[in-house]
Amino acid sequence: MGRTNPTFRDALRAIEDRWQEYRRALRRRDQPRFDQLFAYACEHADASGLLNHQNPLLPALLSIDLEQESRLDDHEKRLEDLENELESLRDLQDQKCDSDE
């Protein structure tokens, strides 16, 4: 019987294990952020595994970038919605002021 190749998830766990000293040296407030980055990489493990890249850190980093890009898009959309709502409130206030005159 031959050996089976490790999965991308196995490789990702090994990378995370190698970075544990770095994680421990981080400020306490940054440790959950570090953990979140690996959670982002795990969310794309299926796609990363299909790539079968020689260096599993590269697809992990791209996966992290994809998740952060998604978060930026969400924040930009939320900001745009809030700005539109604020503009609508200003318009209503201006109309009220005009009708009071």
C-alpha cells in the first residue's frame, strides 16, 4: 500500500502549528485576529486543495485576502447605505425647514 498525500487542511494545520510561537509573542488583543486569519483560510480549503500548490501558504494567503476583500465590500456597502440614509434625512429636514418658512 502506498502513502496518502496530506490534505490541504492537514497542511494548513501544520502551518498554523509552525506559527504558534509567533502567535504567543503577539499582543493578547492580536491573537484572536491571528486565529481569524486561519479561519478564513479554512473557509476556502476545498478550493485551495484542488489547486494542489507546492507551497500551501500561498493559497492560504489568497484565501485570507478573498475573505478580507469580502469584508471590505460589506463595509463599503454598509457605509454607502448609511450615507444614503443620512442624505435622505437631510433632505427631509430641508423640506421641513422650507415648509416652515
